[in-house]
Amino acid sequence: MEKWAELEMYEHVMQPLFEEVYQKDFYLKGKWGPVYFKNDHPLIIELGCGKGEYTIGLARTFREKNFVGIDIKGARMWKGAKTADQEKLTNVAFVRTRIELINSFFARNEVDEIWLTFPDPQIKKKRNKKRLTGSRFLNSYKQFLKPGGSVHLKTDNTILYNATLELIKSNRLSILQSSVDLNAEPDLNSVLTIQTFYEKQFREQMIPIKYIHFQLDHDGPIEEP
């Protein structure tokens, strides 16, 4: 309860009610740059940001870019929001909402990149509609990603990695980088060395971290393989 109360105090945390954004536009949709961040820098979002470690890590590294972490669980988000406040990071914001409502928050061609860091693999049902790299969500992302915009996936789950890779190939999307084990990669890009709470646990257990960076450059709708 203390964390929830503290979240209410942060100006960089938005917590719209469901009825305010369900089939309605959030007031910053299409205006994140000029109205909130007050610049025209690239906009990167993290979906399912959890405690916000990746959003914060990216914001620290790239001061010339804007970042928005999105999650439904405020108690987790509190840590990232508090860190941003303590470090006075002006290029980061957090939104507590359901990812199913993501199109209420961002306008056409507004977002440059999407990060998915250790999302629920949703492997119980084939073609699960809740999978964040499934066709349902990828088609949603296409509505606000800029031309050439890209998606990053980091996961410990082999099934999710393979299913995503199969979908990418079947829709002839461009793969910018992929790895079945980031630890084995030489000269690892600094953005891939950022670790979430869960990633640290997986690495301690010697579980390989898998990664795909791809573009949604398909003209038509994304379809399941």
C-alpha cells in the first residue's frame, strides 16, 4: 500500500483508469515527444517492464532517447519509478495499464523500438493470443511503430524463442540479430548486458539467454505460421 501511495506522487508515472483508455485515446497519444518529454527524440517502449530495470538501464545509457515502461503491476513498477526519481532521469516515464490497451497510448509512426524482456511465454495453448510475440500483438505494434521500427525479445524460454523465430521467418520479417546464448556472443552490445531481476536468476542457474531483434517490415497482416 505504501508503494501504491508513493506511485501516485510521481509525475513520471501515469495510472489511467480502465474506462479512461478502453476504446479511447490516452491524452498523450501522438504527443509523447512534444508534450511530455518536450523534444523530438526517438521513443522506445518496454512492454511488461516489471521492476523497470531495463527501462532504467536504457534511459541511463541513451540520454538522447525517450523511454516508457509499461506494466499492469504497480508494486513492481514502483522500483523503477523510484530509481528514475532518485537519479532525476528526465527521459523516462512509466504507465500502469494492460498491454491489450497499448494502441490507446501511441499513435501511428510514434514509436521507434519495442523491448520485450522475459515476457510470459504463454506456452500452454497453441497460438496463444496473450503471447506478446504472437500475431495478435505484432499486428497491434505495427499500428504505432515507425517504418523500419523494430522489436527486441530477450527470453530464457526455448519454446518462446523458437515460436517467435518461426513466425518471423514465415512472414518474411527482417532479422537484425539473433542468438541462442548471449553469454557465448563475442563483443556483446552494451544494451544487451543490462539485466533484469529475472535474468540475473536465470544466469545464476546457467540458463542460456536467447535474443531476437527483428523488424515488422511486412506490408500485410502478420499471420501465424
